[in-house]
Amino acid sequence: MDGNLPRARTPVTPQLVLGVFLLLVGVMLTLDRLQILDADRGLRFWPLALIAVGGSLLTNREDPKSRFWGTVWLGIGGWMLLNSLGIVRVGFWDLFWPVLIIFLGVTIIRQTYRRGQSTLRGGASGSAYLCAILGESKRAVTDNPFEGGELTAFMGGCVLDLRQAVLPPGATATIDVFAMMAGHEVWVPNGWVVESRLVPIMGGVDDKRLPSADNLAADGRPRLILRGVVIMGGLVIKS
């Protein structure tokens, strides 16, 4: 056996970080019971586990969701560590809702700006815009070609039916999504590739489509991109 062969490197994943954290906590508590050290002094640094989780997500993942959550856990862990050490006197949860409101405002402005740029380029003729506040909005689209659109809901929901819409082979359409305490449904043709770039916060994205019998490669099929944020709600993809 060749001793020069490189050893397989164990990736630093959130599960590995959690396992190491629990191991260290167990060891500190054991030593505390044996009166060898004071566990309270070491446990003040527990937010380092959140920072490590965030770092592992940023290091090992390439998709936007992992980068987003990696940044979030780094921020939460850093703030809680400063608070635990007495450097910062304002608790994390005292600032949670104001920061969340700022984030929502920035998200909506960015999505509106991107959609406005698309409209200026002449992409509005085949676009779908649905908005529901304390209610429901439905639309069936037959545009050829379909250019994309926007789904916005607060304590309500939108149903967008794209099964009769047309996208040329290899073409891409984008739908900007925002949902807060709301739910969306998007119906797509079987031959479309759907790429979700949604960031769910206390929510989820559920793909309930049946397997497609289309043998075309993914690069040759129409592609629908869903991007945005879903907070305390969800989005369901159907066909």
C-alpha cells in the first residue's frame, strides 16, 4: 500500500460542527461535575458553534440558499457572542424584527427594480404580475413567448397557471416571488425545467410535479427560474 497516497479529507459540514460542539459541551460538563473546571466560563462561547455552522455553509456550498443562510448564521453567532461576552448590551432578538423589516424592504425594492429593467428592455408583453393582500389572485397565462413575472402576497396567495404558456427550447423566464404569511401555487408544463432560487424563512418550497417523460437534455428544455423570499409561508410547484 502506497504511503504517499493523499488521505481523503473529511468535509466540514454543519452536522460535523454540531457533533464537535456537543462533544465539547459534554466534556466541559463532565469536568465541571468532577470539579476540575468551571463550565460556565467555557459555555459563554457557545455562539462560536453558530459561527462555525455559518462558515461551513459559506465554504462548502455554492447555491444561493446556502450562501444566504451561511451569512445569516455568521451574523447571528457573531452578535450573540458579543452579547454573551458583554461587549454588546443590546440582545439579538431586540433587533430581530427591525432588521427583518429592513431586509424585506430591500428585497422588494430589488425585485421591483429588476422587473422594471426587464420591462424597459421590452419584456413586459408576455409577463404576469399577481398581487394578493388578505385574499387570493389567480391567472392562467397563454403568452407565447412567456417572459416571466412577479408573485407578491401578504396573508393571502397567488395561483399562476403556466400550462398553456409557451417557452422556446433553451429559453429562460424568471418569476420574482415574495410571500409573507402567504402561499403561492405555480403550475408548469411537464417539459419545463424549474430552478428554485427561493430563500424560505420559517417556510418552504414543495415540488409536487410528476416525473417528466421528456428525454431532452436539461439544456435543451425551457427553463423557469423562481427567485425571491418566502417568509412564514410556502410555494408549491405543480404540473
